[in-house]
Amino acid sequence: MEDGNNFGVTVQMTISKALKDVKESLMKKMEFIPSYYNSRADLVDKFGLSKSVVTKTKTTTKSDVKGGKDGDESKESNTEVTEEKTTGNVIDVQTKLYTRFMALVKADVNCYINARIGMVECKDSLLMILDNVEKNMDKLTSPKGTGGYGGNSMGMY
């Protein structure tokens, strides 16, 4: 990699490229997380579990009548209506529910494995980059060397 006493510059470029590659790789690994939650929600929705909706309506009517044949009157009437709707599929518990549950478990396990592999790759990449930086610290801080003539203390003659 050394060309014209520029070994340190090449080291800087190599470590910079490694950092960029690791970042891109880890970002790609993170892209599966939102799609996991979408697919998991779809799988749970396919369970066909019954859904219950409760609607409650309350109506209050007040009226004051003055000067009627019975004198002043005050009337109040309350009406309360409660409606409950349950929707859902009747499913064969032994086959459909079990199969859908196993699909959900598979999605969860797959997400866990991908996340674990991503974390191990992140750790390994960090250690590799730290090792390269530590071993090449002199060349990274002064790529042309510390001597007066680009690292060559003898000069041109």
C-alpha cells in the first residue's frame, strides 16, 4: 500500500472505507424492524379473534311547564340504549389457530435471530475498527511521518 511514503494516507483511506461499509451494512440490517412489526400485525389480525364493539347512548329530556290545569309542572325523562356487537370467525382451534400461532412464533424468532446477528456483527465491526485504529495510530495522526522530509530523515542526498 505504500507509494511515495504515503502509507499513512492509505491507512486513513482504508479505515475510512471500512467505517463506511460497516455503517451501510448495519443500516441494512436495521431495515427489517419496521417490516417485522407490519407482518406481525397482519399475522395477529389473521387469527380471526372475535371483536367486540359496545355503543352506549344516553338521552336526557327536561321540560318545565308553567300554568297548566295542574299548575306548574316539571318533567324529566331519561333514555339509555346500550348496544353490543361481536364479530369474528368460528375457527377450528386444532388446525387454523395452531397454524397461525406457529407462523407468529416463526416471525418472532426470525426477528430475534436477525437482531442478534446484527448486534454481534456490530460488536465485531467495532472491535475490528478499534484494533486497526490502535495499531495504526501513528500513521493516522501524521500520515507523512514525523521527519522533516516526509518521514525520511536522510533527505534527498
